[in-house]
Amino acid sequence: MPYVLRRVAGVAVVLAGIVLALWMTFGAPQSWTEPTRLWRIPLGLSALGMISGGTWLMVPDRDDEPARPPGDTA
């Protein structure tokens, strides 16, 4: 995946995760019944997973980068 496309996708996923977390905190319906209320835990974990996965997309491991020849300082 091209580096710029990977960064854009990472930013989009992080923003979507933040929006989901903010909705869960401030905008989720307070009148949810017991079975529906149980969905809050998976939604919150999904938001954390989206934020974590997005940062992984933005800042990949060094193993994902192409190898540079020795002596290349650029």
C-alpha cells in the first residue's frame, strides 16, 4: 500500500474511532433497555480498536519499510 494512502486511511480510521467514542460518551441514547445496553461494551471496544488500528496504519513498523542500501543517509 502506498505510504500516502496508508496515512490517509489511518487518519480516517482514527477520526471514525474518535467520533464513535464521543457518540458513546455524549450522544448515545440513555433510554436503552437492558439487552440493548449490553451493546455499549462492544461498541466502546470497537472504538478503541479503530483508534489503535488507525495509528498502526499511520505509523507502520520499521519492518514494513523498504530496505535502504548501506551508507544511505537520506
